[in-house]
Amino acid sequence: MPTTSSTDKSPRQRGMLALSRRLFLDSIESRWQLFLLTGAPVLLMTLLYLIFNVGIVRDLDIAVVDLDHSHSSRLLTRYLEASPRLRVSSFNNAEEARRQVRLGRYSALITLPYGLQSKLANSRQPSIDIRYNGQYLLLGKQANSAIKLALSAGLKKLSTKVSLLKGLNRQQSQFMLSPIQQQLTPLNNPNSNYLAFLLPAITIALWQVISVLSISNSCSRLLLQPALFQQHSTAKLWIAQLLAATLPLWLLGVSALALLYGIIALPLAGSLALLALGLAMMLLALFSVIALIAIIVKDNVRAISVCAALFAPAFAFMGVTFPSSDMPVAAQLWREVMPSTHFMQLLLDQLSRAANMSDLWNLLHLSLFSLLLLPLALFSRHYRSNSSRYQHTGTNGGATR
């Protein structure tokens, strides 16, 4: 009896995994798709790590102009130099220092005024001019905080010295300077390490961009093969496409999480397995949205344009750099249609606490996107009937000719 190879079988006889494998191999015939799944993630993760590997802002260049040239002004300069977050450069010419700051070579300019020591000795309040570059929010905030902390410590020491010279004991002088002792403890990020929050957020935002492009390309290539809609049921075809498009992306996402919390060892108090489940739910949500857009517009360029307009501001709406509760109503509504914002909320919760039942709320938000599979099925049935009618017309036309 002659044997029949697997290639001779009709597509209807192939299993779900075989169909998924066929769709995946068909998609990576595109060099762009292959780059999205291989070269792009490695390139972006390497670039992100090189940018954020320090984690803590250090050695911010600041300019100091000492117009007093006194013991007090030199003491304040030494306190600034002692700060690990600052690197001090002294200038004698105030105009030259301002020019260097305008050129962007220094993050801040501190001017210690003439008569600083004499005003302190006579219990008069001197004015120290501090100007910092607010164009870069993170650097400006870090420079401002470090300068205030260093100058506060230096001025406290000088004020204590003046009080002792007036006959007060050390305890009285310290009470006058600070009647209430404060203890500030930053929660969730005690070392002020922005790497633990910014790097995962940027990684998820870029991973979503790669996922959007990859899924859109895969769905568009599927829609270019109307014969498949005649050979397979709609449900089987889209499930196979879901596996083919999202499984490689899920593996990439899990690898990124393993890199962040396994190799780089960023702090994580919650469950890595829950985050892997969240990635799968996020991919299902993305696939539901993108597949529906692709079958409606039926053009890859237009589909990517719509997805770009929808998902481009993902990082800004994640609630990492700005609290989501303080966003305008329009922004809060927009972020609700982005799967990455719900996953990022799950990730932020896992950074600070162990997993609990409240995490199911974020997973529920992601699962609601799967309701879009219902209109996808309706549009697919319409697409299938149109492609069948087109093929039937083409066959009759060929017979007539």
C-alpha cells in the first residue's frame, strides 16, 4: 500500500499545532517579522541596560560661584562636594558659570553671595541663589534635592556655631534650629533606585510595541490567504493564529522578566509566575484588539497606524512617572484600553508586596479584552463568505472563458 506523506494531507486533516506551526513559519518568511522576534528584543534590552545599569543618580555636575570667599562659604562648598550625587566645579566668574549652565554642561548653578559670613554672624538671613535645569525632570529633581540636603546640613552647622558664640549650649541651639526631629523613610523604594521602576516599565512599553507590530504583521499575512478561511473553521484558524503570533512573544516576555528579576536581580516581593500569567493575558488582550482592527481595515499599514495611535502613549499612562489617579478623565479612559497599563499595575503591586487575591482584579481587566473576539468572529464570517463568493465567481469566470 503506498504511503502518504504529511505534506500530501489536506489542511483540514492537520491538527491545531501543525496549523499554528505553518502560520508561524509563514510569518517569519518576512525578514521584518524575523527581526522583530530576534534582533529587536536583544538590541533594545542591551541598550536599556547600558542606559540604566547604574540605577542611582550620581556625580551630577554643578557649578558653584563663591563671591564671599569666607570660611562659611568654603564650608558650604565642602558639604556640596561631600554629596555622592554631586560633582562640584568652582567658578570665580559668575557670567562664565551662567554661560556653561546654559550650554548644558552643568545641571545647576549655586551662587554664594558676598557678605554671607557677616550676615550669619549678625543673625541676618542670607540669600543663596540656586538655579537648576528643569528641562530634564529626573536630573533636575535629583540635583535640587541633593543641593538642598547638602546646604541644609552645612547651614545647620554654621547656625549652631553662631548660637554657641552667643552663649547657648548645644542642646538649646539644636532645639532652636530644629524643634521637631523628623525621620523620613521612603516606602517601596528605600534607596531611591529608579532602575527598579523605570527599567521594567520601559521594557514592558517596548515589548508591547514589538508585540503590536508582530501581531499586526501576522494577522495581515493571514488575511492575504483567503483560502485558509475556506479550508478551516473560523475558530480553529484564529486559535492557531493566536498561538503562532503570541507564543514567541510570550517566551520573549518571560525571558525579559527572568533577565530583570533573575540575572539583574531587581527587587521583587511578589510572584514571578503570576507576572508570567499576566503576560499571557496581556498578549491575549493585544491579539483581540489588533486582530479586530486588522480584519476591519484589511491593510497592514493602516492597521499599524491605528494601533500606533492607540498604544503609542503607553509609557506615559502606566502610572510610573505620574500618578494615574491624578490624570484627567480623558487620560484615565484612554489608559483603560491599553493592556500594558493593567499589567503594569500588576507588576507594581508585585514589586512592593506578596501576591494576594486583589491581583485577580488586574487579571480580570485584561480578560475583558477577550470579549472583542465576538465581533472578530462576526467579521471573520463576513470575510469568509466574501472570499468564498470571490473564489466562486473567479472559478465560473475561468470556466466561461
